Amino acid sequence: MTKYLIVGLGNIGPEYHETRHNIGFMTVDALARKAGTAFTDGRYGATTALSVKGRQLLLLKPSTYMNLSGNAVRYWMQKENIPLENVLIVVDDIALPFGTLRLKGKGSDAGHNGLKHIAATLGTQNYARLRFGIGNNFPKGGQIDYVLGHFTSEEQEAIPERLETAGEIIISFCLAGIDITMNQFNKH
């Protein structure tokens, strides 16, 4: 059975629950909920597995805090023998308008500490990432407060549908591959 590692980036702890920076956690939570599986705490994070058409998806929420995310990614890749091309990182992105979803096969960390640590730990930036736009509606110097803040009520209303689409992108990545999935979902 082909295995995939789907990593939702975020920070553990109640103070970070459902903040913008934790949209990665929220995405894999929604996927697990839909599949009827629950996360269990393990080394470097909480995991759950689901099967989709002969493929096994290991969902991971690192417990390392954002800045050390690479440790969790490397550990689970090695433990489960998952190749780099079967890894997908779900990450918040302030460069994209709220709710915009962009799948990329590689790229820079764009100043994101989680991606920066993953690239440093794995020694490459050539890993797939699903960038979930959180917008950038903050004053100069207000970036940290913004990403660690909560979504507006308008955004909260839109989130379930965006999480549903993010889940479809993840499943398509595992079943159809990155190129077909990018062509299908990166249109708008």
C-alpha cells in the first residue's frame, strides 16, 4: 500500500487553538473528522491514518511547535518509510487572500518558520505544500499578532467550505498526483 504523509502545521496548546497560524491543524482535523478517525498523541505529534482507494494517508499534527516542525516531518517520514514525493505540508500563507488554496510542488519558505525548519531539516525545498491563504489585513509590525490571532466571524463562516476543498485537494494529491491536482484546483 502506498503511503502518504500529510502534515498540518500549527502550534499545540489551547492559546493557539483555531488561530490563523493553525489552519494546517484545522485542515487535517477536518479530514480526519470526515473519515471518522481520531488523532492519538505519539512521538513528535498527533497522528491518525485513513485509507483512500488503496492508499494510506498518515495525518500528522506536529507537537514540536512551528519553528521545529522539520523534526516531526523527518521522524515520521523515516518511521513510516515515506518518500519525499509523498509528503504534503499544509501551511498558512499571509501572501494569499483569505481562503485561497494553492498547491505547489516546491518553493521558498516565504518567511514561514515552519517551512524554513522543514527545508533545513530535510535539506531541500522540493516538497509539496498546500498553501492556505489567511490574508494580510494587519498594520505594519502586526504580523505576529495577526497570525496568532483568531479568524473574523465572516472568515469563520467561510472556513468549513474551504476546509472541505482543502481536503479534496489532499485526496486528489494522493490519488491523481500533484500535476493533475494543481491543474484542477489552482485555477482560481
